[in-house]
Amino acid sequence: MSDITTEFRRWFEALDRSGGKDRCYLCRRAPAEVKNFFGFDEDGQATEAATFGLEDVTLEKSDVLSYRSLRPICAVCQLNLEGIMALGEGAVLLEVLREMREERDRLWP
């Protein structure tokens, strides 16, 4: 199978798993919103290039969502998780998730 065929297959399979939603499972950002977060428009052009005097800055490969997981995950959430883990805060993250699940009324009075 060609690379493009493999990527499309992964994309369609991920969309099937996520109920047809092309958004990050965690933050719900669409691909265009992820690109915007990193300072690029939907076509991969830097949105502030003129302001900062940048030339020929483009987002060549538009893989801002990974479709290889059980659900689509965006690059922003991946970087956030890597930062949390690099700080040794994995256990804290799990505790925060537990609080969100089990103590909603205390967190949001």
C-alpha cells in the first residue's frame, strides 16, 4: 500500500472510531484550530510572517492530528502531556482526572 493510501485508511478508521468527528478527542480542536494555535492558517502559511519579518515559513506537513490512536489526538494535547510527564507529574494528572470524574460538585460549586 502506498503511504498516501495508508494515511487515508488510518484517517477513515479513526473517523469511524470517533463517530465521524475530525477533532481532537481531548480538547475538541479541529485541524484548522490546531494549525492556528501554532500560528499557521489552514493552508500552512505563517499568520504573523510579515509582522516578524519571516519569509518562506510554512507548515509543510499538516499532521496536526494523529489518527493512529484509539481516538484522534492533536499536537497541542500531545505536547501538553509530554510536558506534564517531563515534570514527573503523571500521578498528579491521574489524580486531577479522578477529581474531575468523582468530585465535580466540589470543583464546580
